Amino acid sequence: MWKFIKWTFLLAVLGGGGWLAYQWYEHQPTSAGDAFALIPPDAVFCIVTPDPVQAWREISDSRTWRHLQGNEYFASLTSAANSVDSLVRDNELLFDLIGSREVVMSAHMTGLKQYDFLFLVDLSHASAIKFVNDYVAEFDASGYRVTNEKYNGLDLWTVRDPEANSNLYLSFPDRFLAASYNRTILINALNRSRDTTAVHNAKFREEALRLPAGLLQLYVDYDGLPRFVSAYSNEGKEYLSGLARSLKSTALNVTLDDELLKAEGETLIHDSVQSYVQSLSKSGKGPTEFISIAPQRTAFAMAFGFNSFHEFFENFESNLKEDVSEYASYKSDLGRLENFLGIDLQKNFIDWIGDEVVVLEMQSAGGGEDLETALVIKAKNIEVARENLQLIETKLRRRTPVKFKAVDYRGYHINYLSMKGMFRILFGKFFDRFDKPYFTILNNFVIFSNHPQTLESIIDDYLDDVTLGRSDEFLDFRNEFENQGAVFIYVNTPTLFDALKILADEETRVSMSQNREYIAGFRHIGFQLVPRNNGFKTTLAERFVEPPKAMAEAATDSAEWTVEITGQAATITAPAESDPMALPYIYVRNLSAAEYTSTYSDGATHYTVSLQNGFKNGSYKEYYEDGTLKMKGHFRRDKRHGVWRLFDRDGKLLLRRTYDNGIITAESR
């Protein structure tokens, strides 16, 4: 029996091994045929392995699997699977009975934060009685207790493992071996086998006809997805529920090529449900060009593409009309905004938007754990976009007390739009985070952010050629997807790791911390939806990179910097070999503050800086740990201006510099 339990556990690993490694972040034609009729309708997902032995060989030979085996926790989970080769070689009956037969595994919620699996093996012409007779004696001899009962005319075997205090339940409905560690799940499957009115799990069966055979096939039913994800995190329930209402199912054929796990297939949507997703499916596809300006420190990117934003917006409005109250609220908000500003949002904003809108989340340029967020909008004609944004700015100055002058940063203007709620109205609730944003223009893109320093850091990376479009590693990964799509999501796992920990529940967070090195090995994760028929062509890919390389490339030179996070700002002190008058990295969270003071760990003042609208503006004083003045000067609209002085610990002047809008014009010692 111990051999069979090991094999049963192997089936779970084959189905979920790659998925388990990055389950913290998120989450075929086959001959499964009548197996789908046995799967209870509450299945969250289903995995089919046409040839478990061959699938195991491919997985166990991959660099990804070998890497995971170096982790004590993961190795303990898969210790049974490690002996599969000898298990098959030493047991011809097991090999003949199961080895080359198709295995189906489905996942079912069994509690608030618990789920378990149903395993189905197509025995075809094999004899269930022969199987039982050959193995029951061995089960007993191995220390397991085996009991048998009848359920609806079927034999139901319970194999008790006293040491692990667990039960494995087995039965043989029709030509299948059905097994589960949860009795209720197995009983539900047996009930379906005796229900003449039961039909195939329609969502899985409908898509099974479309997929070729591969390493394994994955089917997802979105109705159960919110409950499944809640087992790991309570965040994002509203968005997951929205997806469950919009999407029907996904079917993917999974392949593994040493370092690349790739799944391709189709996602079906609910035609009868008006949704954001349906608007995207009707609006064509667009290129993924944001990578030319997105920093390489991008942790998460979600890009929407369409034939034109105008077309998408019409579909978006059409879908809103299905909900009378929501549409009335939307039109009211839109009308108030237009009346207040005296503009036409269609003409002055919507019409110049091109075929791409992107949300970026980036690692802080200063190396802190906080993510910087930006909204990137591609313009059909950037000069038309610039003219209309200037018009909106002019209208805002006349109607609001905000007096903000554009700041020039390395040749690029940073402006401010005090338009509360505009992006929520235009793009939906997901974009509500961009409220009263600053913006700048790079190439054909208008970039918005709630914090001006985020725009400065994006400009820095763009001018320094540190963008995704300049990364050979990223571009190689990007080639796994089509050039155009409706949705493209990219995740850099090492960079996003800390943000994901915040979203997870306590138990998952602890596990993530303990296994950071191994999770970070799954460096690049991408997901794409391309409109097709009544749904989307779907591609999911994950690129594995050895952890030392992944961590080293994802990190900044933080080992050379002193990191200090206090109150409303993060301070990163420059390396010793840098400019003696280099400033610490100052990222002030409170944009309404007139001044910010940073302190050392003992409470002594590190520096004070005057602020205006989030920019450094006015006096700056920096101190040594003993309170002695180190440096002083002034900022004008975020740039050093005038005379700056640097002192040693005895108060002696070391360096005197004169700046003109950030440019050094004179220096003396």
C-alpha cells in the first residue's frame, strides 16, 4: 500500500508541481472522455496527464525541479515522488496498470481555506478485482489497515495510515480507479457515476475537444476561483469576483522545456454578462510597446491593447448601459467633471489615446520595499495629446486654488492635473488609485503617477537605457507571446516578492519568507489574452533562472547603500565612493507636507528639507550623527540652486559649489 500512496501523491505533484512553486502569487484534445462525467461540478480546476510516467521523467529531468529539490520544505513534500523511477521499475503490475494510462485530477474546496483532490485513472480493460487482490495483502503487511464497504452497489475501500493519521479512499466506478483523501469528494464522484442524468462537467468537457495532447492539460472553472484564492489571501476579492462573473473557463496545454514552463489554450467568457473583459474581447488587439519606456525594475505590468481606445470606450459605455443605476452614476460623474472644467472629455482626452494603456508597479528607485506606481497611455499623436493636456491644465488653474508650475527634470517637463476621479470614470474602478496625478511625456507615451519622484525615476531609467526594451533576458522571454494582444501581464518575481508578501495571509507570508530563494527562481511570469471567437487565445509562460543570478540581477547595489525607512519617507544614503555632495534618496509620501525631517536610528536629525507639492523646494540641511552640520543649500522646484556648502565634523568648509537649476557652474575647496 505504501507504494500506491506514493504513486497517488505523485499524481498530485505531476498535476500541480510547477503551479505549487509559484502559487503564492496568483494562479486540452484528450481522451479523458467520460472521466469528466465523474468530476463533481464544484471543481475549481482539473489537470489531465496523458502519460504520467513520461510526464514525470520530463519534470524530474528539468533544471527547475532539480532546483526545487534543494529546498528542504519542497523536497519533503515530494519525497514520495523521488522514488518513482525505482517504484515503476520494481513493480511491473503497477506500471502495466497505471504507468501509461491517463490520469485526471480535480481540486475541490472542502472548507473555508481548505481544498483536496479527486484522482481518476482510466483502467480500460484492466481488472479492478485483480488490482485489489494483488495489493490488499501488501497493504496489510505494510502496516496499513484496509476496510471495505458497499456504497450504491460499488466497493469503497478505506486505507488507513495510522502513523500519518490519514485515510485514502478508493473505488472503481465503471472503468476508472477513483481515489481521494477526502471521503466526501469521492462520494460525490460515485454519486455521479450512478446518476443516469449526470452530464460531463460541461466547462471542462467543452474545452477538452480543442487541445492537443501534451505534458499535461489544465482546465480552470472561474466560478470557484475566488474561494480557492482565499485559501492564501483575502486581498482582491472584488476583482476576483468580477473575473468569476465575466470568465467562464480556461483550458491550457502545458509543456516544459528545461527552464521554460509554457501553457497555451483558450479562455471562454460569458456572452450574456456585460463586463470589462467582454469590452476588451470586442475591441481588437494592440502592440506591446510600453517596454521601450518601462524600467527594468518593473515588478508588475498590466497592459491593455485594442484596435483603438475610442472603440474600446464605446464598448465600455455600451456594457455600462446594461446596469441602469451604474450607468446613470457614470454619466452624472462625467457630466460634473466636464461642467466643472469646461471641457469635452471625448475631444480633449479620449480621442487622442492610442492603442495601449498600461499599469506599472516598480521597485522603488531608492531600493525600498514600497512599489512606485504609474499609468502609461500611448497617444495616437503625441503633439495633439500635449496640446489637449495643456488646455486641461489651463482650465484647472482658472477653477482651482492649486498653483503648480511645471518642473523641468533632465529636459522633460513634469506637470500636475488636479482632476479627482477622472481615471476611474474613464477606465473603471481599477484605475481609481490614480487620483490628482502628475504627468510627463516620453516618446509617444503620457505617463501619470501620484508621486512626482516616480516620474523622475522613470525618466532616469529611460535616459540611462535601463528599460525592459533594453534587456535581452526580458526580450527573449517576451518572444514566447504574440506581438499584439488585448491583455499582457508581466511579473518579475524577485522584484515583486515583498509586495506579494504584504497581500498574503499570515501563514502564507511565513512560508514565503522561509522559501524566498526558491520562489525567486521563477524569475519571469507572463500571461496574454488575444481575442478569438467568443473568448481569448490564452498563453501563460514562466521562465526559471537560477536564484543567485535572479536575486543578483533583481537587486540594486543596496549592499553599498545604507537604507533607512522612517515615517513618511525613505532615505537611501549614497556609497562612499560617490560624489561627496551626493544627496540621500528622498521619497516623501505626504505630498501636502511643507517640510520633512528624517532622523537617525537614535532619533538625531539626519536632514530637513522644505517641500512644495511633493517636490524639494526651499532650504536643505544635512547633519552628521553627532548633530554637526554636514551640508546646506537650497532647492528651487526640485533642483539645487544657488550656493551649497559641505563641512567636515569639525565645522571646516570642505567644498563650495554653485548650482544653476541643478547644473554646477562653479566649485571651490
